[in-house]
Amino acid sequence: MIQKSYEKNIYGNLYLVPTPIGNLEDITLRAINTLKMVDMVYAEDTRETINLLKHYDINKKIESCHKYTEMKHKDKIIRLLKEGKNIAYVTDRGTPLISDPGNVIVDECIKNNINVISLPGPNALLPALNMSGISNERFLFFGFLNSKKTLAKKQLLKLKNITVPIIFYESPYRLKNTIEIMYEILGSRKASIIREISKIHEEIIRSNLPNLINECNNIKGEIVIIVAGNNNDEEENINYKEKVIEYVEKGYSKRDAIKKISLEYNINKNKIYNEVKE
């Protein structure tokens, strides 16, 4: 069956409305008008949404619906939409469904042939990418790594050969551990940490993964990490023989030096062995 997303029916529409990620002025006129037009608003955090609606003098009924209660509320939301009510769904900040709840409600709407209209608007990943200093013609958005270290490592191993920049979200409480794991699995890649986008304390730290480990101790707020893709061509001018000598002089065995360099530059150990033999 072919399903057209804007087939006319008697049902109401579900509007996915992006909200500011920091500065309350980062909202579109269409988003404001949609919030004024709908019959009610479902929100990830009603406290955040009440403040936003008050700021724009919008008086609407607001009900809670977050990632732990989507299954509980989906039937009621579908019933209201089938009664012809128009509903807006908003998350704390940014665009719903992008590392945020909303997928359960959207899937249920599609199953019931209810129009889902997603408004363009604020998100953290694109401003972070633009400010990162890393080539961004193409990129991969990943979101949050698994909170368990072993599973996060497995995820990164699958991403290791991706040649385009990868965008991650992270909590300040896990940031240092995450950067350390990234360095361990991905090597010494160019990377940036961008925090508190569009807020007073917005900050961008541009360097590489090993250097960023020491910058993580006091970082707070909403965080985006941009890591450069795997591009071995950029490493062609590195003299691995000199690097091995440098680490041996620091006390490493030749074998451990090669292993460390392999990890740092994401280069096969055999390539380094061959260059050292020459």
C-alpha cells in the first residue's frame, strides 16, 4: 500500500514543533503560529514548555508525554486526533525525535493514517558542526553512545572506518570517559567539543581527541562532540619511523611504541612495521 502523507481526512494533524535550544528568540514564526493554532500541546517537560508559551503569550492546555510515558499516552493522543483535534508535540529543546522522544507517537499516527507535520527549526547538531572547524560537506549524526562502556566501544568500532565527520551528543557527567574511549578506539583524530549552543556560556574547544581529554574536567551544560572521519590520506606525511624512535626514547618498547602510534593515527600496525624496517 502507498500512503500519501497529506491525504485529506477528517482527522486532526500532529505537529512536531522545534523549540529553542537556549535563546528563546531562536524560534520560527511558523512555530509560534502553530502553537497558537493547535487545540493542545503535549510536552516532554511541561515546566519548560509553560515558560516558553508564557514568553510568547500563548495560552494552551499542556499535557506531559516523555520517553517513559509515550506508550501510556499514545492511545489517548490518537483518539484526540481522530476526533479532529490538532496537537503539537514539543520536547525540552530542539527538534522532537532527534535524540528525543516522539517516535512512538509518530509511528502510531502513521499506522492510523493521521498526518504528521514536522516543522523545520532549532537543533544542536547543525550549529555545532558549522562551528567545529571540521569539514562538513557530508556528515553522520549518531547521537548518544551507549552508557555502558563495553557497548559504547562496540558502537565506535562500527564507526571507525566512516570517512565523514560524526556528530555525538553527550552528558557532561560522561564526557571525559567518552572522549577517552573515542581516543582509544578512533585514535588521534581532529575533534571539537561545543557546549551550551545559543546560550550565554556558549563555548567551542577545537583540538584532537587526546588533547581534549584534559579539557573535560569542568565542562557543564548541553554538549555536542564532532569527530573527524577516518581519512588515512591525511596521515601520509607522518614519519612513523621517527615517531617510533621518539616513543622508544621515552621508555616504550619498540612493540609498544608501534601499537601506540597505530592507535593514535588509526593506522594498521603492519604499515608502521614495514616503514620502520626500511
